[in-house]
Amino acid sequence: MKKKIKCFNSIKELIFNYKFFISKEIKIKGWVKHFRYNCFIIINDGSTINNLQIFIDKKFSSLVKKINIGISIEVIGVLVLSQGKEQNIEIYANKIKIIGKFSPEELQKTILQPKTHSFKKLREQAYLRFRTSIFSSILRIRHNISFSIHKFFFKKNFIYINTPIITTYDSEGAGAGEMFRVTNFDLKKIPLNEKGELNNNLDFFGTSTYLTVSGQLQGEAAASGLGKIYTFGPTFRAEKSNTFRHLSEFWMIEPEMSFYKLVHNMNFAEKLLKYVIKFVINNSYEDLFFIEKKNKRKIFKRLNNVLESSFERISYTNAIKILKYSKKGINWGEDLKSEHEKFLAENYFNNPIIIYNYPLKIKPFYMRINNDNKTVAAMDIIFPYIGEIIGGSQREERYNVLLKRILELNLNIKSLWWYLNIRRFGSVPQSGFGLGFERLIQYITNIDNIKDVIPFPRYPNHAYF
Ligand code: ATP
Ligand code: MN
């Protein structure tokens, strides 16, 4: 009779259930991480930061030459409690099958040596980063952050909706130069009109189209029937800001809540951020711990500080007073630069802060005008080190006020007519915000560059892999 072998789908599953399989024969697969003293093969399969040690005895002597870091193997062996300090369990190998092999010389010459590399170096081989401990840790944390966001909204009875990626306008009122054009024109024979301009009517959609910079306006339409919705999708910005916190393609979470005013918006955003941080501490503890050790960066202390504090709320006007008093050379009415935000969150309050009620002139048309007629019900959440992580507002729900604002700003009524109609039929107070997914991951993992918290980063002059 054939012996029954327990096949594990992942090392994570094995570690979770090991107590039931001690002294039993099991099967597991993975990539070789280390090979020590010609008898310990250490494998990992990406499911967890924890490796699995395989012990091979003398009968494998012919196999030893074929083992090198990076190859993939299948192991059948007996699960035993380990003598070593580093791990609870190990496998005493009976059978080892090499699944995928290669010569280490070839790898070293052409790609990368199997050793620790800088983040920058790894970026040049982004498709291989998944094999490194640090990057797979970051991505498992990213996964848990994403999951916890969906979980939070699910518990709060929000409806997840998907907004279009191809759009015809810019909700932020930014210049089209900051948006990626979408076209199927044959670039060799672009149709021009009599004035020598692009004839967009002949383009695929009969008009000029762009990759979305935000799903907010469509989100507002959805919230006006579904009550509370959120989007979680890709967002594109063609700004040439190649900084440590900007990507050309990033992911944004945009909740939109009917019947919420600005203060509810702030409370909700703070709750969401704290929920996610708590979830990740509980569920990604080992990966966070690994990154903290490896990068010699504080992670838990920072995150616990956020959980214990209530975010400082300060009006734009008071923020300007502090900045003036601290001789930061800024006047009321000017937009805060990232160095101003940095000063307030990092040096002055040393805490996440919420700045609200910004001047009307520096914010987009859809934000609700306050009674002073000078400010709008906007709120930005600023984190130390990262800067703006959330930008949001209460929306202008009064049809006449909104129409007047659109006309004053000379915005294209022909493309905004449908948005105006949301406010004509049963309009209600509404609020929402945009949370930058990668900025949140960056803060939680304390990774310097945003390019290292997304699987395949897109930034100026870089669209490889
Ligand atoms: P910043 O001033 O930092 O460039 P923004 O004012 O352009 O931000 P919004 O348009 O309000 O940002 O976008 C909402 C959120 O999306 C931001 O709070 C931030 O978390 C994130 N975000 C914005 N631009 C980028 C980008 N280029 N890469 C990654 N995340 C971004
Ligand atoms: Mn920006």
C-alpha cells in the first residue's frame, strides 16, 4: 500500500499546522535561500518571512553539487522538531527533486549576485525583487493593508464601486499637461483641423480622453444613490515630479459619503487609518519586525504613536499663523508647500495633523464654500515624513453655488453638466477623500522611496517590466 504523504500548499500553512504532523512524512516546495555546511538547505516560498530548514544526510552527497541559491525544489521528508534555536521545525529529507535549476555563474554575470543589494539597484531588476526577503515582506504587508481597507469598509456597509480609468476631463482642475492622453490615433498621420489643431472628434471616443486622476466625481454620483461608497483603483499623474513620494501610476482609495459633513469626514478618515494600522500590526507582525531589524528603522514605535494620539486638527488660518511665527515665509492665501507641511507635522506637532478650511482660491471647484465666503470645507491629513496622505473635502451640494463657481472659474460646463445634475435632484450634504495607497504603505513600512512599495513602479523615463 502506498504511504500517505501530506502535501502542504505553503510554508505558512505548514508552520501554522505543524503540531499535527510531527514525525509524519510531508511534501513541500520552495526556492533555496541558503545552503549551509552541505547539509542544511533553507527554503522559502514567499508565503511568509519564515524559512524552512531541510536536513540532508550522506545519501544525498551527489545532490550537493547541484544545490545553489535560487533554484526551486520539491522535498519529501519527515517533519521533526528542530534542535536549532532559529526555527521550531525542520524536515529530514527522504527525497529531493530539483524543479528549476541554473548555473550561478550565469546569474552573477548577467543579472545580480545573490546577496544584499540597495533598493535602487534592485529597482533595475524589478521583476526579480519578489525573490528578496525585504521586498516580499513589503508586498505581504501591502496585501494586508489592502485587505484591511476592504474589511473596514465592509464592516461599515460601504459599497465598493469601480470608476472609469479612461475619462474626458480633469476633476482637479489641473492642466491637461498633467494627464496622460489616451488615443488610438495613428501618430504618423494625426488628423488636424483647419486651424492646424488636433481633430479630437475623429479620435476613438469622439473627443479627447485621458487616464483618470481621480474617480471622485463618478464616486459622488454613485454615493448619491448608494449612500456610502468607495473606490480603490489605479490613478495616473503625468506630473514630472520624480520625488520619493510621487509615482506616475498609483492606487487611490476614495470613499464618498452622503449625509456626511466635514467633521464626520475627518473622524472617519482618522478611524480608517487607525484601523488599518492596528490590523497590520496584528497580522503583519513578523514582516514589520523583519523590516525594522533589517533597515534599522523604527516601525512599531511610530505606529503605536499614531494609534495613541488623536490627530491634531488645525485650520489653515491657524497653520499660517504658526508658520509666520516660525518665520517660514508664507502668507494667507498661498498654498502650503511640502516643506511647510513637513514642518508642522514633523517639528511643530510631531504627530499626524488635519489641516482644514483652506482658501477658496487654491482648492478645486467642487469643495463646499464656507460662510466666510473666503474658505472651503477642505481637509488634508499630513503625516510626519510622508507629508500629505489624504486630501478631502465636504462637497458643494448647493446647485446654484456650484453653478456660479463653475462659471466663475470658466470650467467647461459641457463636460460637467451631468455632475451639476447630481445637485439638482435630491441633493444632500456629501463628503469624501482620496487616500494614497502607496503613501500609506510607505509610512507603515518606513520605506524611504515610494518606488519600493509597489510591484512595478512607473515614473518619468521608467515604464520597464
Ligand atoms: P501632493 O501635493 O503630495 O502631490 P496632491 O495634492 O497632488 O498631493 P491629491 O490630488 O489630493 O494629492 O491626491 C490624493 C492623495 O493621493 C494624496 O493625498 C496622496 O496620498 C496621493 N497622491 C497624490 N499624488 C500622488 C503621486 N503622484 N504618487 C503617489 N501618491 C499620490
Ligand atoms: Mn500632486
